[in-house]
Amino acid sequence: MPISDEPIGDLLERFAARVPVPGGGAAAALHAAQGAALLAKVGRYTTGRQYAQHEAAIGRIVTEVDELRALALRLADADEDAFMAVHEAYRLPSDSEEQRDARAAAVAQALVHAAWPSAQVISVAGMVVDLAEALAAIGNPNVISDVAAAAEAARAAVAIARVNIEINLASITDAQAGLEMIAEEAKADAIIARAEQVTAAVREQIRA
């Protein structure tokens, strides 16, 4: 069952259970999805005559965050699938040298694949922060706190995804894949800093 179809209580039970998935990667993707959803809410409340000058921009933002929410949910499912593949690779037989070599190759490939959903979550969350920055300036002030909530959800998504990449990097033996992961991970600090700036800007608006 896709995560998007799963009751929240059942999903949280699976997060809490002693099972391989879902784990931090899926959690990161869900944070990104929540951030996108909250921005869509703000956009849908930013309508009417007083926002007519921003109608086109708001429409674009709502369309983009709806797409990002769907993408983030797919990444949550992809993370589950990828880590189940890692789990299965580690369970391959290793009695003979040939089996051990095959197992090592399967594990190495599975670990590379397992790191990619988190790398993509960083990119998705970065786009959520981009749109939060835009919406903070023009969104309905009555729901502007949800822009900060969205930015903080995206910030959490990036922070979690970065840790997942780091733990995979420790085991990835493919040098090229490792460099690509490092490049994705390097984006995290800037996105986190910008998310914090969005929250600070929203708080200033609320206090004004």
C-alpha cells in the first residue's frame, strides 16, 4: 500500500515497530510533503480582490507545491522500497566465496540506490523553501504562520535526509556515486539557513 493511502495511525505504528521500513528516509520525505501541503493551503487562502495583483504568482505556487507534495510522497515509497532491497541484499547467502562476492556486490548496489531518495528529498525540500520565501511576501497574513510551518517542515526534511546520506556514504564503495551523494548533501546547509530565515521573516510579520 502506498504511504499516501495508509491511515496515519497505522503508519506511525510501522515507524515505531521493529521492522526495517519505514525509517528516517520516509520520514524526511513526509516532512517535505507536509511543507508543500501547508504552502498550498496558504496559497488557496490568498485569493480575492485584495490579492488580484498576485493571482498569477499564487496560482503558479499552488500548482508547484501540489506537484512537490505528490513527488515527496513517491519518494517516501521509493525510500521504503530501496531500504527493503538493502535488507534483502544483506540476507543473501554467504557460505562460499562466490556467494560472498555476489552478496557484497548486491549490498553495494542496494546502498547506492537507497541513498538516492534522500538526495532527491533535499532537492524537493529546497524547492519548498524557495516557494515559502515567495509566499511569505505575498500570502494571506491570517494564515502566514503556516508558511513558517512549511519552512520548518522542509528544514527538518533536509536535516533528516542529510543524516541518511551520511550513514550511507560510510558504506558506499562506488567512488563516483559517493561523490554525487556528497554533492547533494552539500546543499543542505544553505537550504536549512534559508528555511530559518523564512521563519524569522514570518515571525517579524506576526509581531509587527
